[in-house]
Amino acid sequence: MEARNLLRFLFLSLISVAAFVLVLTFLQLSYQLPRTVELLDCATNSAWRASRNPCNHALDTPHHPLDPLTIREFEKVRSILSSHELFESSSYALHSVDLEEPEKTLVLKWKKGETLLPRKASVVARVDSKSVYVLTVDLGTGNLTVRETGEHSGYPMLTVEDVTGTTLALFASADFNRTIVQRGIDLADLACLPISTGWYGKSEENRRLIKVQCYSMDGTANFYMRPIEGLTFLLDLDTKQVVEISDTGRNIPIPKAADTDYRYSVLQEDPHAMKPLNPISIEQPKGPSFTVEDKYLVKWANWEFHLKPDARAGVIVSLAKFRDPDTGELRDVMYKGFSSELFVPYMDPTDAWYFKTYLDAGEYGFGLQAMPLDPLNDCPRNAYYMDGVFAAADGTPYVRPNMICVFESYAGDIGWRHSESPITGMEIREVRPKVTLMVRMVASVGNYDYIVDWDFQTDGLIRVKVGLSGMLMVKGTTYDNINQIPNQENLHGTLLSENVIGVIHDHYISFYLDMDIDGSENSFVNVNIKRQQTSPGESPRKSYLEAIRNVAKTEKDAQIKLKLYDPSEFHVINPSKKTRVGNPAGYKIVPGATAASLLDLEDPPQIRAAFTNNQIWVTPYNQSEQWAAGMFVYQSHGEDTLATRSDRDRAIENKDIVLWYTLGFHHIPCQEDFPIMPTVSSSFQLKPVNFFERNPILRSPPNLEKDLPVCKPVASV
Amino acid sequence: MEARNLLRFLFLSLISVAAFVLVLTFLQLSYQLPRTVELLDCATNSAWRASRNPCNHALDTPHHPLDPLTIREFEKVRSILSSHELFESSSYALHSVDLEEPEKTLVLKWKKGETLLPRKASVVARVDSKSVYVLTVDLGTGNLTVRETGEHSGYPMLTVEDVTGTTLALFASADFNRTIVQRGIDLADLACLPISTGWYGKSEENRRLIKVQCYSMDGTANFYMRPIEGLTFLLDLDTKQVVEISDTGRNIPIPKAADTDYRYSVLQEDPHAMKPLNPISIEQPKGPSFTVEDKYLVKWANWEFHLKPDARAGVIVSLAKFRDPDTGELRDVMYKGFSSELFVPYMDPTDAWYFKTYLDAGEYGFGLQAMPLDPLNDCPRNAYYMDGVFAAADGTPYVRPNMICVFESYAGDIGWRHSESPITGMEIREVRPKVTLMVRMVASVGNYDYIVDWDFQTDGLIRVKVGLSGMLMVKGTTYDNINQIPNQENLHGTLLSENVIGVIHDHYISFYLDMDIDGSENSFVNVNIKRQQTSPGESPRKSYLEAIRNVAKTEKDAQIKLKLYDPSEFHVINPSKKTRVGNPAGYKIVPGATAASLLDLEDPPQIRAAFTNNQIWVTPYNQSEQWAAGMFVYQSHGEDTLATRSDRDRAIENKDIVLWYTLGFHHIPCQEDFPIMPTVSSSFQLKPVNFFERNPILRSPPNLEKDLPVCKPVASV
């Protein structure tokens, strides 16, 4: 760090509200927030950009009712708010500023070429560090209305200023400085992470709190592997006071820096550096087969969908439609799909760890953590990039460049095939390659990197895949070998290196999937696979399996725990749209490998993340019910989750319904995860089931040699 | 079919023992087996070959103790057998001729450059349609020894001659001809599939039987969609007599041919033909990064393994080793891995369907069904191909060209990554692309195509993926719409098109995985994830998860049913090989989506396929225990399966052990599966767990623009 001798803070800015935001601390107490103009200027972000898109969004205009707010619209919101009486004489912070999507029925009716529906912004504002308002700002009329939100325990997502303010307060605290010095840490080497406190009872009520833990970055960029164990600072986010210091790990050494750095610039000189493989890439010399119209409307093969970045959800896919190859008709599949919430509980009940039970989307904003993608490594060379535009706490817009990429992928897989035996005289060997369209975002939520892929396939299937990489959250320990550990002691994880424990944890990511199969009136069918015994004399067989269709009448019929020995298919169907032979048109959700939360249902984090109580839920559509852990998640008590809503047991048959699926991972760390983790991933699918009359890629062509490119190594050109 | 008016049989040859072998029948009763020389000659197979490999294998010599038998060795076996007294004056059939692999300890000791271990062949022969012998033929000494096999109920795999003989017998039968004519079928349009009978009691004992069902190929190459329903011929494989004709479906029409063909030559003129996507391919202008030494030894990145085709298993991966990036040491991972058996039970207990409970590998030979791969569509352009050499029933060798492909795959995925917030001053965005080495085989077992991928990754992970495509096995019905079906009637499947039911069925594929983690003495550890409740006052948390390690002492400890709500990791470890901080070196098996057999445990097919009673088993290594449903599977009673062996409950701790994993699919057909199925796939992983001291791909380089190729569309060159 060339700047480590400068005595200054380097400050969290509007560009980055990294969860567990990294606060790089230097000793001089001066800082400056970047000016807005810089945030909109490509040049200042040059290291973070690919060359493909012009990044000046100042003149953007919306084209579609679902297009996100433009920079001019953000500015208009800011100007309307600042002149409103609610904010006139008060200090306030905007915790979110987003498009307020028009009513679903209006969006469904709207057609390209028609006047755009009235543009509105939805704003969550806190005034005077007390009252929370949810506001609708009409961008046409300038009207501002306060929405009734009822009682709620939680607070809105953290703002950047919440975090920066906390950090300033922390470094201004004599107690903090004394404690760090007592631990023998050079303040120049300090990196601190703010951590949401969760809710465990009275002490987390009626005030906004945050915990901070620190790391040493002496000798490595990977400070995550060098925890100052057992040292936790509790701060009040509004009074900026250090409320409590817990310092229980003084005997625990800070793990060594050696072998923790992961940067190519450091490792390429390593004697063990890997011999690179010969160059390999996905090539499309005639260019991609997809188009992006009006910035957000993606068209590829038979698919068409609206794609946009979102501060809280990350990526939102809307109005996904598929052109039926038999009829040419553009058919509704999904009105809206996105990752609604995450839950990441760590499995250590001790003082410095018990509260680590993150709800990343609602606490930090999943989209806000999505850093610019690396154009040759996060996505292949043939990718297209989409920028995000978000607002800071004072309403100022800024651009997050290259936040989403879209590309066609070909891994050498097979779409369908059949060979006949040549001797039959039928020389049949028909094979079709499988090419898919990938939409990718990566959220770097502090230490963890979540890769979220929406993979659209030519056969109508959508595969949603979540990959986990980045760094483990590790715990310091006095042990440097397992043989030192007393038999009864519970490490709560795996010893990964000398003095480093990778703590056991889970990841859950819950997807909101508003399926509209040929329209909004749909039903959820549990197609249960059951063993039937034959009657004596009926058959030489004793048993066989039968598929029994159960249509869910109310929400509780659709609270599903997956069971290997009591399996089902899960269909969303349109009961009034039948195929030629009479099957209802549908899509099924096909789970892949997953994990279920095993925490006590009455444990506070499990109550708050009760959307993980089942893998599948189905709710009636309600525009206000989009967040699996509730609208206000920070320090929430869990009274407004998917579980509490679903327990109302509303009717869901032949109605506009929303399917929810939660993908889970248990993670027992292993040494291969140190110092940075190879990607682990899992997925689920949304798959047509009697949606088409027949295989929709029956008539797709094979690869032919004459169409494939001619490629040369760069050096030879 | 240009030949459809010729009155002749077109015969099953030595090239193809397709399971449910397609017998294209024409009315003239003459046929000719291809001459051996043609089978070894590239020219006669030209339509089925890529251009890469010279296909003349006549001069091949073995280089490694595990190399398969060469053509010269096959010929030597044949000559030794034909002059032996056992065969001198008898008719005989060779049901398999394979390398008899040397003892594992000898193979492990052998080093390149040393004299090859004595070459032996293992032969299964039936003499005079009665006695079955398992013979060891010493290719050096010419000695032939008869191996003791004990009592067994089943018969060896079908030979080509079994099937061709059956078919001849069938067409010679007046009853058969009369029945077909009574059904109003033109014999010129007939295609018949021989189907293993299974075992259901006395009537399938003491004689070898086969059932045959027929289809109409009038108007389509996809005769599978045109069943002549309810017509089953039972034949004795040895006496060649038609034992029984069951004709119960006379009222059921043969489904229409329209819209069933899938050949590009037919469909490219279709008005609904798909607009092709722009060309896309995986390009490696500097060539692949792997080498294949001595025909069978593959080296790529840090991997090294022996790869070979096998008549019964398909693909065998042996001696898989990984060069540790820290030490440079080549470390054992797996001694041998292959698909040991399949089980495909159909879920219809009625007369024409109950017996369809295939054990494809043991009944038909999974490798024998692997047709040549399509060089631009089964595998990408950068693939390398490997041929198989097998023996016919008289011992004559023949070549199956392009049976396996090997290629590097890059789908745009991410090996590992991390971004820091740019504002920290640490401009970190480190991302590594994920390139893997794929080994692929596709077995076309009659209607179904099984794509088996062994995917080797740079981080030491092996992913085994099974894809299913091809055609459904369908049932004729009088219904052409669901609304005609009485409420109580069980279709046993889905109405897919007029008069076509896709019958519900399962697929199981069981993998033999002889893991050798740093040597052969290993243990199996069930790392159980259990909820722990905190004591009152211990923590604000009520619960957390703990990982509890249970080392399996005996086989029954390792009979595992997967449970979402009682999850475990499953490690194979070397208890005497520890990492620096003391973790035992291991690999874990990571299941993906799977299905469990729900059939009655006492149902005959389930008894025979009892390896599907659990998802995971661990057995002590025993060279004679490689087949999950037993050595002799055809009409077996299930007395020699993985389950019966495992129930002996032998010691498995710190021993040479074999891990077994069974991957399952429930398949409720849907209209998208008609007339040919988009590929459905699932996978499992073998993943290092504390095998390495740290992330083994930490020091891999990113993609750099300067290394990537320059590609042009073909037309522009």
C-alpha cells in the first residue's frame, strides 16, 4: 500500500455500500466524498470499465413502463423532495429511490409505441433520524404522497452515510483507539467491517445499531484472513456513539499474512505459479444473436424479456415471453423474477459470532454490492454489459458501470440427440448443440462474492444458478494444529491454516418468481409420485409408481419441503389453456442440489428468515409482497416475512400467483477454501411442461463446419 | 426407405448390439454378416467417422498394464480358444472378451519403461447353449484356466448372435407373420425391438428368454412413436422357438407418423424451421492443452489418468492422479471409476409393459451401445476422439470408431473471484476463468441416448454428469384427448399426442468409484450436520449447526439414504495422511439432484436392482465385485448385487475401499419430450476436501486479451 504512511482516512463513498463495508483506515482524520460529477464521468472509473458502452447516462430517457429511473428522473425526485414541507426544515436520508412500477394490469396492457405510463418513484426516507416514510413521487405532476406502511419493527437498508458516519464515530472514539493499540495493532494496517446486528431481543430494539470488527492488512491484500479475534464494537447508527466494546480474544494471535494474497500481480512471480493452459474462448465472429432494444429489452432466439439492475434485488427479469415455434405467438412465461433475499447464518453461538446472521438484500442491498464485471474473466469476450444507476442517501444519482453482462454460452453440450445403429440401414446420428443466453451479475457482499446467473435456453427452460466465491469469514484461534485441540472443544468450523478457523455457515437465496403461464390466472399443482402396490394376480410386478395431481387450493397446500422418498413435480399451470390433446399448459420448478435450514424455528434469526422454513411457497400476487424477509429487514423481528404472509392461507387456485424458491448451501469450510474459495454453485430450473405441443427445438439446425469461424493465435496475425 | 420393397432381412451385425436392438425387417429371408476385414477398415465406416484418427488398429500394441486388448490380442485369444478341448467339438459363443486387469497391487507398482505385466484376457463363454465358463487366457503362455464362479441364476450379456438368431426365428414363425398381417401391418414397414424379459419367477427360469415388440416405420424414421401396442412375442434364445404370443391391443390404432421425424434433412424445409443462431464455437487456435500418450494416458493441467473404452461399462477412468501444485508430487485420487449398471423400470404393471425393467449394462453392454460421436455436435470442434475395439461372439475383433471424445470446455464460468470496493483504494477485481477437461461417451441404448461426461477441473474436482436424450418408450392408446379418459382410469403416463402415451419410468445409473486418496488404505467418514440447542444463558442464539464426524467401521455404516433434513457430507479420507494443520486428506462425494427408487423392496425388479436401495454404499475392494447388479445379470434373481454383498457388513475402516453412488431420475413424460427429448441431465461431484493445503488454483492466471485468438467468419476468409 503505497499510501499507508499517509495519516488519513480513505472513505466509503457513494459508489460503494459494500456489505460489511471495508473501511480502510489511515491515521489522518480528513476525508472527502467524491463529487457527483465524477460519479457520472467515465474517466474516473476507467479501471472498472469495459470499453463497450458509452457510460454517460445523463441523457437517458425511459422507453418502457418498467425501465429504471434515469439520471434526470433521479434528479427530479431529489428536487421534488427537497422542496417538500416534510423535508424542508429537517435532516433526512433516502434509504432507497426506485422506480415505482405501474400496476401489473397496466404494464401487461401497455404496448410499444403507446404513451409511457405515468412515471413514479418509490422513496424510503428517514427524517430526523426517527420517522420512516415510504413515499410515492409522481414525476409527471410533482405530487408526493405518503404511503401507509403500518407498524413494522425493522429499519430500511443501510445508507452509505450510515456506514461512513459509524466509521468516523468509531475512529473518533478514544476507547476504540486505545483498544486497538492495546492489541498491538498499527492503526495504519487496520481494515474494519461493519456488520448488521440482527435482532435478539430488547437490546436490539428502538435504536439502530451496528457492530464493527477489524482485521490487519499488514502484508496482504487479503485482510479477511487476518482477523483481530474477539474484538467487537457496538455503535448506535444515529447517535454515532460507541455503545459497547467487547474484547475477549486478547490471547489469540492474528494469523500470518504469508500465502494469503491472491492477486495475480503478486502471484505470477511465485515459483509454483500454474503453467497457463492454451488460450480458449467462445467465439462468434458474426457477432451475438441477441439484441438489446431501448437499453433493457433483450431478444434472443425465441425469448424476449426486460432486464434491469436493481439496488436491492440485483437483477430483475420481467415480462419473459417465449415465441411458440408452432404458432409464432409470443406467450407469457414470467411477469417478474429476482433474488428477493439472502440469509447467511454462521454457526457459532459465542460472543463475537452469534449475531452473524446476515439478510444481505434487505440489510445492505444486493444490487448495491454488485461491482463492475471483469470483461474477460467474469464474462467471456463476446459479452454485452449493462450499467446500473442508483441514488445516494441525499438522492444524488450515480452510475455503477458494467454491473450486468449478457452473453451466449456454448460449453460443448448437447441439446438433443439420437443415433441409430448403422446396421439398420438408417444412418441416423442427429445431434443438436446446446447454446444458451446467460445473464450474469456478481455481488461482492464484503468477503463473499455471489454469482447470479439467469440462463435462458432455446427449449424454453430457464436455469437460475448461484455461485459462491470470494473469501471465507474466518475466526482467529490459538491453535495451529488439530492435535492441540482438547477432545470436547467445539471449533465451530475447520482449522484451515495456523490460527485460522473457517466457521460453518449456511447460505440461502430466495427467488421471487411471478409466473404468468399464458396469462396471470394460474394454479399450482403438486404432482406427487407415489408407489402403488398391485393386487394379487394383477401383475407379475408387486409395485409401480403413479403420478397423482393435487391442485393447491390455499397457500398452506403449497408450503413444500422437498423429500427424496416422497417426491413430487411442482407445476404452475394455466387451467384454461390446454394443449391439443388436453394437457394444461405449464412450467415446473425443478430443484437441484439444495440445503434446508435446520435452525430452531424459534431462534430469532430463523424467525426473521422464516422464508427458509420451506423450499417452495406460493402466494397470491400482491405488489407490496416482494421481499421474503419483509420490506424493512434491518433489526426486524420477523413479523412480516413470506412465512407470516403464507400462513394467512389465502386462496391461490386459478389466481395470479407468485412462486418462491429458496436455494440453500451448507458450508463446512475446507482447506481448499483458503485463502480464496473456488466457486461452488447450485441451480434450479423453470422448465416447460406441456407448455408446448412438442419439443420446441425439434427444428433447430446442427452445427455445420462451413459456418464455424477460422481462428488464429493473436501472435500469428 | 429406398429398400423397403426388397424382401430381405437387414441384419444385426457385429458392429451393433444395440440394446432393444433395432431389427429392421424386410421380407426377403437372406442376410449376410459383414466380413471381419470390413469391420477393421475405415472406408466401410466412413459415414460414422471423424477425420482425426487413423482407424487402422491392426498394429496396435499395449503400453500400459490397463490398456485394453488389441486386435492382435483378440485374435490370439480366439486362436487359443478354438484349439482348446473345451471348444473343440462344441458350438460356443463368447459373451465377452476383455482385458483381465492385473492385480491392483501390481498395477500400482508398475512404472512406465518397465516390462509390461503379463497380458491376460477374461472370457465369458457359453458352450453348447448350456454351460457358462469364465476363463482366463494367458496371452503370453497360451494357458487357459477356468475360473470358479459358483452358483448364479443369471446369464451373461446378450451376444449379437443371440439377437440375430431370435429375429430370424421370429420371422420364420408362421404365427408371427399371421399376427402381423392380422394387425394390418405391411411387413416392409416393421421394426422390432428385442427386450430383456427380466425375472418374475418360475417362467423365467432355466431357459434364456427374450421378448420382442414391433413398430411401424411407415412415414417416419422415428418408428419409436408408432408402437403396435399390446403385441408381445416371447422367444427362447437357445431353441429359437416362439414360446408365446400375447396380442391384447387389437383395438388400439398405430399413432400417426406426422410430426414425428427429427432428421435435419426432413425438417430443414419445414416452414417452422428455427432461424439458426449466429455461429458460436469454443476455439483454441494454439491447440488443446492436453496430451494423450500411448493412446490411453491423458495428461491435462495437473491431472493424469488412464482412459479406455469398455464393452460393458462404456468408459473406464483409471489411475486418476493430481499433481499437487505446492509439492509437485503426483498424488493418487481414484484407482478406477466407471458406470457399473443402469436400472430403468417402467411404471406400468400391465401385460405388455410390466417386464420393462432394464439393467442395460449387464443385459446389453453399455459400451457396446456407444455409437460413433458426431464430431461437430456431440463434441465441439476442438475434441480428440478415441476408438473402441471389441469382440464379436466368435471372438472376431472389430473397431467402434470415435466412441469417446476428450475436449477442453469453457462456458464463460468463473473459477474463483473477488472484487473489493474501488473506494478502498484497493483496486481489486481478481477473476479466474473456469476451463475444464471433458471426457464424453454417448450410449444409444435403443430409444434412449445416455450422455456420460467425466469433467475434470483444475481445482481437483471431478464432476460426473449423465444426460438423457433420444426417444421415449411410448404406449399406444385409443384416446386422442384427455377429456375422453374415464376418471378412474390410470394411463400410467402422459398423453403426448393423439394415441401416444409416454409411460412413467425411472433411470438409475450406478457408479463404481474406487477412490485411493494418497494410497489405498482409506476410510469413509459421514460428516453429519446436526442442530445443537444452546443452554439457557449461553448465547442470544437458540441454536446452531455442528459437524459431527462418524467414521464407518463396517459396510452397514455406509449404506446411505440422502436426507435434506438430516444432511451429511461424505468423505473418503486417508487417515494417515494429514495436512500441515492436521486435517486428514480426503475427497467428498457431493450429490446433485437425484431420485430414489420407491418400488417395493420385494418386487422382483427391485431385488435384481437392489443397488438402488441406497444412494451411497462403500464396500471393501475386491476385484471380482465390480458390477452393481452382479456378474451375470440377464434373468438374474438378484442374489449377487451390491446390496447382498454390502449386507455381509465387512470391515471398511482404514482399508482399500470402493465408493458407490447411484444417480436417479424420475421421468413423468411431457409433450416437450415428443417426438425426441431435449437433454435432461444431472450430476455428482468428487471434490477435494482438505486434500490440498490450500486452494490449488490460487496461482492460476486470468485471461488476457493479448492471448485470445483472432477469429473471422468462414465466409470472410
